[in-house]
Amino acid sequence: MLKHKTFRTYTEQIDFMRSRGIEVTDEKEAREALSTFSYYSLVNLNKHLYGGLDKREFEGRPSILDLQLAHMLNVNFYHVLLKGILYVEASFKTKLAYLVACKFGTESRDKIDNPRNNFFYQGHYDPSNKSVEGTLRTLRSKLKFLLSDTRSHAYSHKFLAGNRQLPPWMFVHDIEFGLAIQWYKILKEEDREEICAKMLWGESGPVPGGEPPEHSSQFLDAALELLREYRNTIAHGERVFPSEMTGLIPEEPLFSILPEGLLSLPEYHQGIGQKDTFACLLAVVFFIHDPFLMLSFLTEIKSQLDFAGTIR
């Protein structure tokens, strides 16, 4: 039988917080905070900062204001990180759609075995990849879904309803980041390498040594999956716990492209740069090549760090 949680009034929540070692000096302000952020957000999601999830009492006797600031910093920082991830997602989708349109055309057909003017034609993709057929059928189903009544207000629906073909650069904006990654993964090796080089060094940036490092594609695959996982977690309003992330950037691919001195092997073996926030930040910075986007992203990150410094 499942255990049930007891409902507590704001007054009871305040008493419970005090019993856990949290200082509450102004009950009026505390009630306002609890009605704004919720007990769960302030207390349960901050336990790891004050002794750990397995401890009943909060170490250091934090005040309710400390918990509010910790929650606000967390939310604000991850919103900035999400913005950076969305920049990367848009860039990745644009590069993917450009290659598909350039090499496979701008039209699609109902059958993936139809080679005529069909960017879903399975012959365009890696014959050794067993996911090709399933991924292409999923993409085809997604395109059909755009014609349904539930999408009647979308620009792509109006475009398709006008009996026009939806080109890759429009279609790609209506698919999930994860599906776009799957689409990329079924491309032939030379096409994946082309996108990989542009993601890592930009559209016009020179590739170091004239060709990508040996493990660059592995880095891109792992980094994209990690960014996707962070993106979905943050976008759904969930608290980010890096230890719960399933993705990880492997050591060899990471250090094959990482500038010297940015991260040491001992630091990596301690978990830094594997699947934590630092790994996510590294990936975002690696994949943003537009100077204005980079300036905007770094300025917002610095703003959050400066704010954190003022409340220590």
C-alpha cells in the first residue's frame, strides 16, 4: 500500500521547517514565500545543499531567505542554460536541414522506398544502420501529423493545407530535438562528418589540422544527447540533479577536442565535465559560433554569477 503525505497548513509548514533546523524569523514573510515557491521547492529540493538528502536536519541553520535565494539562483541559472541549449538546437537543426535539402531535395513522398524527389528515401541514408527504416517512418508520421486539426494554427499546417510540399528547413522546426538527433544519426558517415565539422568549427571556421580529430563525431553524439536531456528536464520545470542524468561525455572524445588547460584528467575523473553542468556549458560554448549569441549567453551567465557573489 502506498504511503500518503499529510497536508500541512502554512503555519504547520513553518513549525516543521523550524524542527528541521531552518530559521524563520518573520512568519508573515515566510507564509508569503511558501505560497509563492511552495514548501517542496524551498525545502525538499534544497536538502542536498545542507547536509544531504538522507539528513533530517539542515546543517548550518539556513534561513528561509537562504532557501529562497538558492531556489531563485537555481531557476535563473538553468533558464540561462536552457537558452544556450535552444541556440544549439536551432543551429543543429538548421545545419541538418541544409544538408538534407542540398543533397536529397526539398520534397518528400509517402513511401520511404520511393527514390523520386523524396528526402525520406531510405537510399539516402546509412544502409548499415538498423534504425533507418524506423526513424524515417517516424519522421513521415510526424509530417502527416502536421496536417491534423490539432495543428491547425501552426504555420506548417497552413503551408501543407495549401497543397504545398514542406521543405526540410521548415519541417525540422516542428520535430523534437531528440528526433532531429535520430535523423542525423541515420545519415551516411560522410554526411554526419560534414555536420559534425560545422557544429564544432562553424560554417566557415577552419578545422584544426585540416581534418576533424578522430573522436569528434563521438563527442558530438554524446554532447547532443546530454544537452537534450538537460533541455527536457529544465523545460519541464524539474530540478536538475546531474547525478541522475543518463548521458555522459566520454573521456577520449572530450579531451581530443578540448583546449589544453581547460580541464585536467584528475578533475574529469572526479566527475567534472562528464555529465554535470560544466559539461553542459562546455558543449554549449563549443557549438555556438555566432559572436552575438555567444556574447549574449556569456553575459547572462556572468550576471547570474555576479548575483550569486553579492549574496554570499
